[in-house]
Amino acid sequence: MKRYQVVHSHFSNYPDPIVLAKGDTVLYGREDTEFPNWIFCEAVHSQKRGWVPKQILSSPDENQISTVLTDYSAYELTVNPGMIVEQEYELNEWSLVHTTDGEKGWVPNKVLMLVDYPKPK
């Protein structure tokens, strides 16, 4: 995993995020204009709303219903400058990261600075 230092604060805007399981259905909404390929969805089963990566959604049907292709949580981390995080993966200008305390969530790439690459084996 790559290690990053947080260089700008990010505050979670969604304290109760949308959480989806593979096979769930969502109402496929609008695409984010700041971060393309994030779709604002509403879960059919819970009515929770949130941003979902387009890559994990099936094409919407005529009723704008889409199926979730993999488990997903939109949990965002609140981070402050100086924190060190490890990136699990990156998608659409956001990274899913782990803190040194073991917390896991999404942060925008623009608040991160690469500290080091994993050493080759």
C-alpha cells in the first residue's frame, strides 16, 4: 500500500453514509460535476442517499434503477494535516484509506501527498 500524508483538512459531509451490498438496487441519480463518475443514488431498501462510483453500478433501466455490482460504503473520513494514511485503492479522484488508528474511509486525493511507495520484493 502507498502511504500518504494529509496536507489539507477534509471534513466528512455524510455522517450517516449510504452502505450497499452486491445485488442491492438503487435509484440512479445525477453525476457529480466536480468529481466525474460519482453518481448520487438512493438505496431502494433503506432510502439512504449518497455518492456511488459509476464503475460499481449496472446501466440504469428505463425507471433509472441500477444494480450494485460489489459491496460499497460511502463512509468519508475527517482528516487533518499531518495525519499519515495508507491507500487501499483510488477511484475517481478519491482514495479509500486506512488511518494509523485503523479507521477506514474515503478522502479526496487533493488533500493527500505521497510519502512513499511500497518497496519492491
